Amino acid sequence: MKNSIFKSFRFEIVLYSLLGLLYTLLTIAVVHVGYFVVIKKNTQELSGTMSVVITVVTIAAGIILFITYFLLLTKKFITYIKEISEGINQISLGNLENRIEIKNEDEFAFLADKLNQMADDIKEIMENERRSEYAKNELITSVAHDLRTPLTSIIGYLDLVSSKELAQDTQMKYIGIAYNKSKRLEKLIEDLFTYTKFNFGEVKANYTEVDIVKLLNQLVDEFYPSFSECHLEYKFITTNPAAVIKVDGDLLARAFANLISNAIKYGKDGKNILINLNKEDSKVVITITNFGEIIPKEDLERIFQRFYRVESSRSSETGGSGLGLAIAQSIIEMHGGRISAKSDTDGTVFIVELKNEPYKTS
């Protein structure tokens, strides 16, 4: 808030002091004139003692009048100070909705404005703390749920194997199930640690020149067994023989692996996975499309949130850690890129945009 000297508290004090003095002089002048008119009608002249008394009385009356006028003129300051004091008291009692009215543009108005800003800041801090506490509790609940589910199965199957006489093929079946659940548990813990590191800024990228075309070709080859197991056909389409940009190859491979894995899990019904790369002047655009069940709009808006999964995907068969897409988003954004998703009758598409230029680290 800008404070002009002519609207400042100091200027107003000087102004009201002068006005008080002026009103005092005018009042004394009027009384003096009236008094001397009356005296002149009754006596011809005043004695010396009377003159001294009148002078003393006039000075005393002038002082009293000046103080009275000054207090009356500056009454609004006292009232405003009381309002500010009450506002501070309300804020100290926790009433952060209370706001002090801004009057004029003097120092008191500046103080009121800063107190209102302080209340806004405190309110925002408290709301952030509440959101953080809620997020922490949600994180604990989600982790506990996702750890407990496979752990309960592992304990149950191992208990069956150890406590009952079972046929060898049944034992091997139960041990195999327990092993698969253990691997899922390991994956969940690994994803949790990875996401936590990203969330706290502990992951540092090692930027080198990487050919994204070659990287995606390698990933597609690595996922061949998963494609075959799920009876999925896949195509990697690009008109560019190479697309070299400066990125962290390991981190980017992790992001695309998460996206491909997600496409395989939720695209089985569609029978096809399409990966497309298009190199433009300022960016490289990669799309990963599956033709499985359409993701509802309300779920699509939250799909990159940690531990968020479309309700129909919460099963022992497809339910992952709920962190894969959040990790992919963190990696893409770390590289100055962006990731988005859309889902309709033409398929569910994840779009990754990366800068087509050497990435400059800070």
C-alpha cells in the first residue's frame, strides 16, 4: 500500500493541531470581543490586576480549548486504534476470518492491511497443515491396505503348506502363489521408496544424450513376454529413425516402462497396444494407446495422483501399487516435459511431451 505524505498520520496530526489552534484562537477572539463589549458598557477601563487575571484565564481557557478541539478532531484515530486492537485480539483467539476495515491510506490503514495479510497467511498455513495431515493419514492408510492384502495371502498359503499334508503339486501351487504375492509386495515397497524420494527431491537426474527411438524399441522388446502372456498385439510407429535429446535414460526408461505396464494391465480387452513417436521442431511427442475399458472422466482427472486407482481395477489380478503413474509424471516433469491422458471410444491414450533440445540443468 502506497503512503502519500499528504495522507500520512503525521500530516494529519499536524493538520489537526493547526485546526485545533485555529478554532481555539477564533473561540477566544469571539469571547474576548464579547467580553470587552460588555466591559466597555459598564466601565471605562480595566485595572492592572483585572487585566492580568483576564490574560491568565484566557491562556488557561486557550489550552483547554486546544486540547478539547484536538481530541475531538483526532477521535477517529482512537476509534480506529481500538478496531485494530480488537482485530489483533480476534486473530490471537483464532478467529482468522476476522478482517479489519481499511480506512484512508495512512499508517494505521497500512498496519490494518498487513494484519489482514498476516491472518490470510496464517489461515493458508493452517489449511496446508490440515491438507498435509490428511495426505499423511491417507498415505498411511493406503500403504497399510496395500501391504496387508498380499501379506495376508502369503501368510495364509505358507500356513497351509507348513501345517497340512498336501500333495506335492498342491504345495508347489501354493508356494508359487506365495512367491508371486511376495514379488508384488516387493514391487509395492520399491515403488513407495521411489515415489518418496521424488516427493522429497532426493532423486538427481544424470543427463546424457539419449535416442528416444532406440530406448522405446528396447523397452518394447523387453515387454514382449508380457504382451504374449496377455495375448496382445503391439506396434511401435515412428517416421523418425532417431530422436536424440538430453535426458536421464534410466529414469525415462522407468517412466515409459510404467506407462507400458499400465497399458498392458488395463488394455487386455482391446487386444492391441500402439506406441507412436512424433518428432517436432520444439518437442518429441510419444503416445501410448490401449483399447481396454474406457476410464470415466472423474477418474481420468485424478489418475496421476498417488495410490489412486480406478475402482474397477482394484483386484488381485491387475491392482498395482497405485504409484506407477505418479512416478512417471514426476520423472517427465523433472525433464521439463508434461504428461496427460484421455480416454474415449478411440482408446485410452497417455501423451508424453519432451523438449526437443538439450536440457539445461540449473
